[in-house]
Amino acid sequence: MEKKDKIIESILWSIALPGFSQILNGQLLKGFAFIGLEILINVMANFNEAIRLSFIGNIEGAVSQANYQWLMFYPCLYFFAMWDAFRDAGGGKNSFSYLPFASSALLVTVGIMYSAETRVFGIFLGTVWFPMLCVIPGLVLGFSLKKILTLIQG
């Protein structure tokens, strides 16, 4: 398998469930640790129910079901597991390659904080959809910072 294919495969498995990519790469302890943490945070945050309710259009119900004290841990674990999978698959060799992952984790966490109150073009997106939308500015910020810092570094 080519390096680029391995990197894409690792990120996609990590998106499916943090820890899957680490198991795929033979890092069983780390993989099962990520899976265990993901399940713990997911259950304590009542996130699966919030996801289910969001998918069926009950955004207010999703917001009321979410335990924000636990849910705010989710983006950092999720994006760190993706970064780890990306790096272990051979990516992340360039300076500041971590920035799109870290800035996305930051902005999705902030998105969670504001998700119960924020409307986008008058539409209430709630606990699932609004933080997911925050990935876009997170990636833009991360790739922009990476480019600027790489230019400064010379």
C-alpha cells in the first residue's frame, strides 16, 4: 500500500472510531486505550442519544440530553487520535503538521460550548451539527497558521 493510501486509510478508520487506526497499525494498547476513553466519554456525555436525536431532527432534545461537562473532552480525544493515526501512518513529517488537528479540536470544543445557543442563518443546529460545522474554520485556521509559520521559519 502506498504511503498516501495508508495515511488516508488511517484517518478514515480514526474518524470511524478513535483507536481503530492504532489497532490497524499494531499498537494494540494505545488503540484499546483510545477506544475505552471514547466509549467512556461518549456514554458519560450521553452523546449517542444526542446524535440519534439530531439525526431525526429533534435538536432541542439532543441539546437537553447532552452532558456538556463530559462532551467537551470529546473533540480533543477525537482529533488527537486522528493526529496520532496520521503520524503513525507516515504523515506529519512537515513542520507544524499538527496545527489543523489541534485548531480543529479547539474550535469544535468552543463550538460545543456555544451549541445550545447558536443559530446559523436562523437555523438551530444544536450539540451535534454546530460543532461539526466548526471543523471547517478549525481546518482553515490550522492550515493558515501552518503556512504562515512555515514561511516565517524559512
